[in-house]
Amino acid sequence: MYDHSHNESGEDEDEKKRSFSPEVHLEAAQLVVEQGYTVKAACDAMGVGKTTMEYCVRILRSEHAWLPF
């Protein structure tokens, strides 16, 4: 029988959501927006999920749209 590991709150360890700082989100999005990484390559490099990466990239691109270049 398969034994699930649980943390102190009773949640499955495999289902625990990771939390990243705003700085990590920014750095991850910059890989795509400023350095030309693909979303997948940036996800692999930073350990961030695809949905999170896409959200961060969208936010960073919207902020860049307001910069006076």
C-alpha cells in the first residue's frame, strides 16, 4: 500500500504550494522579457510553474509598456 507523507497540518507534501518572493518573480520574468528565454526554459531555470511564469511575464511586459523609451 502506498504511504502518503503528510506535513504537520495534514496536507500532502506533494501538494504543498511553494511561495516565491517578488524578487524571484521579477528575476524569472526578466529572463523571458529581457534575455529572450522561452517560458519553458525560464521555468526550468527558476523552478517556477508555467502559470506563475506567464503571469509574471504579463505583468512585467505591461510595466515596460509605460516606460518612456
